[in-house]
Amino acid sequence: MNQPNKYAATNATQIRNILELIGQFSEEFRNMNGRIIDIGCGPGNTTRDILVPCVGREAVIVGADISPEMIEYAKQHYAVDDKLSFIELDMQTSELPKNLIEQFDHAVSFYALHWCKNTLKALQNIYKLLRPGGKAIILTISHHMIYDMYPEQEKDPRFAPYMQVIFISIRFLNLSHFSMDFTFSKNKTFVLRTRPTYRKIFHENVFLLL
């Protein structure tokens, strides 16, 4: 999606679910101070209108997204001097910018990681962004029941050509459940509603599951 104005106008469902997540982890969000990075911030409206009001008053937030169009739009419409800025960043990069490593006390990501082809690398980079003891809260889609319908649609000649495109888009999402949210820190990790695929990623890397 490289049309940030349209994206910002049509993400009401995501905002509703993000608000539910914030309600579930309300104390964690209230206690977020220092530097926070919002990974996959998109056009920036959720970062400014939802995240900024619910974290500590002294927090400084950086919104990050892989799309230059999204970042340019966010800078023009949602940046706040000394409070909220935006940078272009690919969380799947093999060379994370050195000036970002261990520069954040908290990381959040709302409905972004499911777009990553290399989820492992994205999670490793999130870990690198955090200072010792830093924490992250992530909300992502791992599966939806509608995906189970696509193989049947593929059998219908009217839909078969379109299904190949859809399968390319969702082949990295075949895990479980409609959404997954979890928190982790560099000391301890708390994980909710995950499947073995994600648990394996945590176990084999730097995270401790409780």
C-alpha cells in the first residue's frame, strides 16, 4: 500500500483492535518512557493519535516504515517537534543501521510483521534495537479462517487465476489464529496466543519464554 492518505482513511478495524490491545496491556503502555520505536507505522496516524496519548508523557517516539511514501506522508501530517519523528527502515535488513542499535527502551508493532517474508530476521532486528532490559509489544496476523476457503475457490475456473496471487501473499502467514499479540524483553519474555512456529523462533534465538 503506497497510498498513505487512503490507508489512513480506511484502517478503522486495525485501530479498533489496537485499542483493544492497549486496553489489555494498559499498565505496560502507561509505563513506557524513554525512546519508543513504532515498527510499521504506515502513514503515522495511529502512532500520533493512538500511541502517543497512551504512553508516558516523557516518551519520545520514532515511527519506522519500509515505505518511503508512508514516511513522507507521516512527516508532513503527523510529526511533532521533540516528540514524534519518522524514519524509513526495513526490519528485514541484514545490516541494521548502527545508529539505531540499542537506542530504544521500547518497541511496538501493530499489524506489520505479517508482511515480512523473513519474520526471524525482523524479530532479531527488533531485539537489536532494544537497550538491555528493553521491552516490545507486538500485534500481528498469523492466520484467518478465510484462508481455508481459498483452496476450494481455486478449483473454480472463474477464480483460479486470482488464487495464485493470493497464495503468494499468504504463504508466509500460515501459522494459527486470527491475530497474535505478545510482549518480550531482553530479560524475560511473556507470550500470548502463539503457535509452535513462533515459539521455535523465540527458543532458537535470544528470547526466553515463560
